Amino acid sequence: MPKIKKIRVMIAKPGLDGHDRGAKYIARALRDAGMEVIYTGIRQTPEQIVNAAIQEDVDIVGLSLLSGAHNFLFPKVADLLVEKGKEDVMLFGGGVIPEEDIDFLKSKGFKAIFTPGTPAKDVIDFIKESM
């Protein structure tokens, strides 16, 4: 019987945002749902995130940000993935992101943006349905 490949997800915290409770919560929930999860830790540059995503051969990158720099850092990660030929890596984001910024981030390649209070089950379901 062929082995079923687990979904590989990387959760990353770009920029100087040091608050990682939400990112760790989502990482744990995804792991508990049967996914392979890599958590990069806080204060990662877009370049570090993209290099880790390539090195870890992930299917999905989830970015978490609370500092307000999402309109700069999220697109930078998306652009670097494209530059490196990894446009097949799915992106989603979460954190304190104003409603008016969500369409912009989606136009930059993010398949979903999750705001505070989103149940972990919604993120899990989104990933499973998207893969």
C-alpha cells in the first residue's frame, strides 16, 4: 500500500514582532490534525523564511504578524518564493490584519488571511480543502 504524503506546513513570524502565542497555537493544531509542521521562531527575515521553506520542501507557508508590517513583509515573502521558482508553495497569513488590507494581500498570492478569533478548525479545514 502506498504511503500517503503528509502535508508539510511551515509557520513563520516575519519582522520584529515578538508575539508568537497565536503562531504556536496554530502550529500545534495543525500538527494535531496530522500535518508535518515546521515552526521557524520569531524575528525572521523574508529571505530566511523563503530559504527555510525551500530547504524543508514545504507545501504551505503560514505567516503570522501582529506588528502592522504585513503589507510589506507578506508580499516580500511571496515575491521571493516566485523569484526562487517556488510559486507552487501555498501562502496564508494571520494576525492583526485590518479588513481593508485582506484583498491586497490576496492579490499578492495569499490564499487566505485569518484574523484574531478564527477557530483553528477553520485553518485546518482550509488547508485540507486546498490541498
